[in-house]
Amino acid sequence: MKILHELIKKPWLTPGADVGADLGAVALRRPTIAATGLWIYVGVATVMFSLIVAAYVLRLGNYGADPASAADATSSLGWWTLAALCGIPLANDWLPMAEPWLLWVNTGVLILSSIAWQVARGDLRHGRMDKLRVALIAGGVLAFAFLAGQLTVWRQLIADGYFAAASPANAFFYLITAMHGLHLLGGLLFWGRATAKVMRGAEAAEIGTGVNLCTVYWHYLLVIWIVMFGLLLIT
């Protein structure tokens, strides 16, 4: 009977305990259908971004290759064979893009947004609801600032003549940044729901799952952006 009592005991309801902090910690650990759905979504998104990277590298690898040259044929035979199988046209039309300094600023802003979410997660775990509100607002505002910065980069590049149809490099840049931005915009919808609940005075147990999943999602999008941004820089 003692073992059964230990199994069904709810420590967060123990008299004298820090109920807010314990509920926050339990909510962060509790597996939910939403958590499973997030991981499935992350898996699908990872496959999609991986395909974009593969297509980018493949198209870049075909640039400048000349099948009539013995040296080039030896080094790029694999690219030409795979491209032919995939029906990808081969042309020397890859024109490097400019690297606006604002992209570095945007990257820093996204890092700060991810940090704000991690702070919010810690505040929730310890039941600091007032600080949680500030961290959530900061995380969302910084995310909106990142998106605004990305749109500003688009406007600058278009004004300088870097149109999507002008070069495959341009098209890939707009595709990568657009896909990443749309994923972040989707995350902001859930940020809005979580923030609205906190502002209405919701308890830690009610918002714990949402804050936890949003934090994981923000970290994931940060990693995806760093990988994509690094790929654009080195190529």
C-alpha cells in the first residue's frame, strides 16, 4: 500500500511547497500530443530544408563545369550525371549576390529572441510569472524585428537589381529566407496565444506546455537559420 501511495502522490500539491514553481516544472516535463506533433513537424521541416540545401549545392556544383574538358569531366562527372537524371538544366548563370551587413544584424536579433525564450522557460520553471511576461514579450518583439529586417534586406537587394529571376543564386536566397520567415511567422501565432494567456493571469500549469514547445521551436529555427546563412556566406 505504501508503494501505491507513492505512485499516486502529487508532490506539487504538498502543503507548504512552492506550488507555482512546481506546476511550472511539471508542465515542462509532461509529454503531450502537442509535443509529439511538434517533433513530427520539426522532422518534416528538417527534410524540406535538407532538400533545399541539396538542390542548392547541386545547382552550385554545376556552375562552370564543362563536359568537353577532360579535367572538368573528371571532377564534376557526378554532378552532371545526377543533374541529367533530375532534369536540371546546366548553365553558367550563377551570379554571386551581395552580402548585406543587415543579415548579420538580423542573425544577432534572432539569437537574442531565442535567448529570451530560454529565459521565459526558466522563469516558468521557477514560477516567476511577472518576469515571464517580460521575457515572452521580448522574444516576440525580437522575432518581429528579425522578420522586418529580412524584408528590409529584400528591398535593398531588389533596389540594387538582384531580382529572383536574374540568377539561381538570387532565387535560392529568396526561397531560403522566405521559407524560414514563414516558419517563424507560424511560430509567432503560438507566441501570441501563449502571451495572451499570461497577460490574462493564467497559471503556470496552463501555459507550461506552450512555452516549452515554443522555446524548442525557436531554438530549432535559430539553428536552421545559422546553417542556411552559413551556406550562403561560404558559397
